[in-house]
Amino acid sequence: MCDAMGKKLTVRIAPDIADKLQARADKHRVSVAWIVRHLVFRYLDGCAPDLPEFTSRATGALRGSASPSPGKSEAEKMQAEFTRLACSLFDSYRADGFDVLESAKRANFALKARSHPWATYDIVAQAIRSTGRFRRQK
């Protein structure tokens, strides 16, 4: 792991480049920060962090590799895996006695600790909500 991994940098980006980065981030369903980080690692060509297997597909797409983009079924599999992971973390915090909102926050923090590219509260809450876990139990 690089020594620079723990450092934060502020970068001013031209609006047209920011729009292109946002479009690419939307296309790959990741954050702009994730795109920028991997472009920097690609530029420095050296110390990329260890990330889950499905992120290597996204970086391959960023590099413009000849491999085909993930199909609809593969994207659905990645989304289902993320939902399963978020819900299992949520359920474990609920079992520990935390309320619904605190469990969702802690699941988000746990995913951020794992450097998951989709670890934002809105996305985690949407994944949990899609399985009906935010509803009141009767």
C-alpha cells in the first residue's frame, strides 16, 4: 500500500472535464472520487490499492480495454451482491439492538471501512429499503 493512500488532496477541475467525469461515474455506477482516484493510480502506474474483484472490471472499462462491458445480467449480479452485503450488515446491527436508522448508518460505515465504491448512505439505504427492511415489523 502506498504512503499517499491516507492523504486527501483538493483538486480544481475544469467544468467540461468535471462533466465528463460525472458521466463516466454515472455510467459505471461509482462516485467521481473513485474515478479520479483510479485515473491517478493509472497515471502513476504503481501502487493501486486492493479492491474487490468487480472494481477491476470498472477500471478495465476506464482503460478502454478491448474486453466487452459487463452485460445486464452481470451488472444485476453485482448489484444483488451489494444488496446482500448491505442487508447482512444491517441485519447484524439490528440483532445487536440498534434501531433502523442507526443500523443503516453503521452498515454504511462498515462498507466505507472496506473501501467499497458504492458506500454512500443513500445507496446503502436504498438497497436496504428495496428489500423491505425499513418497514415497521408487525
